[in-house]
Amino acid sequence: MTEPRAIAERELCGLVNGLAQQIADHVRERAVALGLTAAQATALRELTGPMTMRELAERMSCEPSNATFVVDKLEKQGLIERRAHPTDRRAKHLVLTEDGTALRERLLALLTRDSPLAGLNPKEQRVLQGLLEQAIVPGAGRRG
Amino acid sequence: MTEPRAIAERELCGLVNGLAQQIADHVRERAVALGLTAAQATALRELTGPMTMRELAERMSCEPSNATFVVDKLEKQGLIERRAHPTDRRAKHLVLTEDGTALRERLLALLTRDSPLAGLNPKEQRVLQGLLEQAIVPGAGRRG
DNA sequence: CTAGAAACATTCAAGCTTTAAATATGCTCA
DNA sequence: TGAGCATATTTAAAGCTTGAATGTTTCTAG
């Protein structure tokens, strides 16, 4: 409680959360300009190529059931398609449509402008990246 | 798009989000052990002393309307009280009840054990803190 | 081969979060 | 003083997220 070390760690957690919010707000702002919600934009951004629902969920740091919800919306908008997975019949293969690909390009362009990490120069960003990678426990977030 | 710098920044955003999730999951896990939800636990943790709704919302990195929602729950459980603010009649003064204070102590004890930042030693945590403070734009997250 | 365990995706209920709008109070300045 | 704008909180609607089932398919040990 009054242990300085514990207090510092709590404060640090607050900062991580604060920066995550700042990033999320940044995405949300740009998303609405394209008629997307923040969650939809995040999914679109993470869809770097064909992948399964689970892979997408992992990239979004969310539960698979949430990915189902978001992909439903994107599919209704004709931006994405759920195809049969080539080798595993349990899985779906998510593929961007032509419209989806085009919109994703526009989204990435918007997201790249005015980075939410502009306060850090490239070197500082590399240091931050190293620390975050070290702090993140591989299997913990979603099945600890 | 294929610009290496932009890709690195997107990846970095993903890592920030991932660590924030890891921290949130850590809180959630401990919260349920005390009959609290993650949001309620976060509010309780941030209530370091009497404060207004807006102050609490800022500490939680959320909208004031969300703080209203969470404080409603805590108040119904008798953990917190909304009192008149001593100098500003628009504002509420949030104060922990005796039960609330006791539960907060137990929560902090749980949260301190098994830190979600255990992957970093104290020195690394200080470096991380410095970078995060630099990356967070003071007025940005909540009023664009 | 086959039964059991594990993995992928989905559904549903419950709870969280944001936005916009509404109410109440405070502040500034002519 | 009082009009106009800013701030604190709340409400309602829409959307997000999680966790616990469920159905299907795959894997693994015998």
C-alpha cells in the first residue's frame, strides 16, 4: 500500500493504460472519417493478409467471440469474406474484398499521418518496443 | 503502407495495447476474487483519496459518463459515497466508506502480488515510465 | 480404428464504454 | 446585475467486450 515500489508499479500501469487510450482515440478519430467504428478499423488494420478468426483475435488482443462480432459487421459491409479454410475445416479464412482492400489502404494512410507516438523519436520508439516485448508474457494475456 | 517506419509504429501500437490488455486481465483476475468487476476494481484502485467524478474519470482514462456508471455500482454496494463538494456545488465529492476502505486495502494487496510487469526490473520500469510520460500528450486523449 | 481431449468458431447474456444531449452550477465581462 | 459561455454530472442509445455454453472438426493415446 504505502510501499514505494508497489505505488510506482501501479502508476506505471496507469501510464500504459493511458497511452493505450490515446492510441485508441487516435484510431477512433480516423475511423469515423471512413464510416468505421474503432473496433472495425482495428480489425481492418490487423488484417495484413488472409488469417483465421483466432489469429485476428490475437492480433487485436481480444477474445475470439469479439472477433466474431466485429467480423460480422465488416462482412455485412462487404469489406471482408469468410471463406473455407484450405486445410482445417473447423477454421474460417478471412479475406479482404476489393472494397475492403481499398478502404484498408485509405485507413492506413490516415493512421500513418499524425502518429499517436509522435512524442518519441525513432530511437526512443525502438527502446520502448524492446521494453514492451520484454514485459509481455507470451501466453498470459488470454489463457493464464 | 509498406513504409518500414509506419509499420514499426503500428507494431508498437499493438504492443502497447497488448500490455494494457495484460494489465487489465491481471486486474480482472484479482477483482473477481473480491466480488468486483474489473472496472469496479480499477475505480477503487484509483480512489486514492476524496476526488470528483471528473478526476476519477481522468485517473481511469475514461469518459466521465462511464465513471458515473461505475460509481453507481460501487455506491449500491456501499463501498463509496457521493457527497456534496465542499466548494463547488456542481461537483460531487467521492469518499470511500469504511467497507470501501477495507476492501480497497485487500485489493491493493492482491494487485501488488504477482505484478503484471514482472518481466521488467526496477531500472527498466523507470525507463519505461519515462518513455510513456513523454509519449502521452497531456490534453490529447480526452478532448482532441 | 476409436474414444476422449483439445481446438475453431459461434451464440447469448451480462456488463463496459463512448457519444450526444440534458440539467445544473459557476465564471466573465460589460 | 445578467447574458453568455464554460464546467460537472447525469441519462439514454448504440456499440464493444468478456465468459460460459454449444456444435463441429481435429488430434492423440491406446
